[in-house]
Amino acid sequence: MYLFLRGLLYLIFSKMPELPEVQTTVNGLNRTVKGRKILDVWTDYKSTHKMHKGSVKEPKFFSDFKKQIIGQKIIKAKRRGKNILIQLSNNKTILVHMKMTGYFFYNPSKTAPFVHLDFTLDNQKHLVFSDMRKFAKITLIPTDKLKESLHVMHLGPEPLDKKFTFEIFRERLFKKPKGKIKTVLMDQKIIVGIGNIYSDEILWRASVHPLSTVGAIPEKNLKQIYQAMKETLKKGIDFGGDSMSDYRNIKGEKGKFQDYHQAYRRTGLKCQKPKCRGIIKRIVVGARSAHFCSIHQILFKKS
Ligand SMILES: [Zn+2]
């Protein structure tokens, strides 16, 4: 019971890496392991639960995974939504979703904590995967079947893609006209990569209340959300991601975006928007919390 409660509290207070964190890891992988050959792989993930079938947590799957990746070269790493895609020379791709506590660590100087997967590379260095809560998903997919795979087929467009125009953004949001803007922004089927932290920061910047109904938000304000989304996600990448929770980059270092939060986890603090005299408030939307300024963030609702 104690462990269950602790797990539950952890789920409530922890957060998943979002687009900027995943992109930071992908950039780090391309700087460190691109072009390297995998000589060996080890794991102590072990589960017979049906939920973990088809992932490295399933011992039978892992032994096949090992056979398929040993001797292969890492062509490059890519990102799709919150998934890391490591393309190998044999037309296979390792798909990794870091979930709550997972992160890659290249060549740790001493033993990194909570390592559950370890790749030995041809430069005698190691790429390890730390995962305290063991929630991560790691599997192997033929590269040309990736788009149709269950892991990515339902995903919406990439918000930082140059082709992702305001018109497409509006069209995506309007798939849920009655939805609350924060919830819709976080819906991976609508747009990928945005979670609890960045949605709060985007809406603070756009001056829109998180409970606003999508269909009631005027065009001008939708444009502000679109702009704020691009700027906030780019800023997240520039700061090396957010490490308010467990996220670490490939060197085991924290990102810095948490030092620049304007809304997320600033409950009770003064709003930082120039001339605004508001205080940041926290409300619970579904199982998630939303942080916002009740003065400058406008609530749009159909009357
Ligand atoms: Zn304010």
C-alpha cells in the first residue's frame, strides 16, 4: 500500500519529457553515437506482463533484439513526437519513449544510477539508459514500416515543422471545438510533443486561460497561441530542455528551462508579465494541473 501510494504521488508530481527534452537527447545522440557500431547490449529489464510484450522488457523479445542490433551501425537519431528513433544500418529502428524517468547517458565516468540498458560501442564507450521507475518503452521496428506502426501512426503533426502553418494548426485544434485549450494542445493525436509544462507556458505567453473552449477563442488569440507555441518550444530546446523532474541530457546534465518558467509550478507567485498584477494560480483539469495568471490570461467560453 505504501509503495502504491508512493507510486501514485510520483505519477502526479512527475512529468514526462516533452518535445524540447526529446529533441535535446536526439541532438546529443547525433553528436556522440552517430556512425558508431553496436558491439553488445545488456539489460536487466525483465517482465512477463503482457503490457510489455514486444519490448525489450520481454526476455524473449530482448534476445531477438540483441541478435538484430549487434554488429549494426547507428546511422542517425531522429524524433517523432516524444519518441526517439535510432536508425540502424540494417533498415531497423530502435524506438524509445523515455516516459517518466528515462534518459540516455553517453560514456558515464562512473556508474550511472538506475541503468537498465547498456550498449557497448566500437569505440569502447557505452551508451546507457537510466530509468528509475522502469516506465520507458523500447522496441525495434523495420524502418520502412515505422509510419504504420502502432507507436506512431496515430500521432498528429510536428509543431516545429516549417510546413505546420497557422491554417493547419487551427484545423487541428478544431477537431476538438468543444475541448479545453490546454487539454487539446496536449492531445498527441492533434499535435505532438506538448505536455503539462509547455502547455502552461504557451498559454501564459499567449494570454489565454487554459480552460478556454477551443471554438470560442477568437482568430487573433489563436494566432497568439500558435506563435507562443513555436517560440516556447524553441526556447525549451535552446535551454537544453526542462529538468524540473528527472530529465537529463546525454552527458547526465540537467536542462535549464525550469529556471525560466513563467507559470508552471509558480503557484502563489507574482505574474512576471510587465504591468500585470496577477498571481499564478493552480487548478486541476482532469488528472492534470494547470498553472495560469487569472488577470492577463483571458477565459473564452461560448455564452
Ligand atoms: Zn499576468
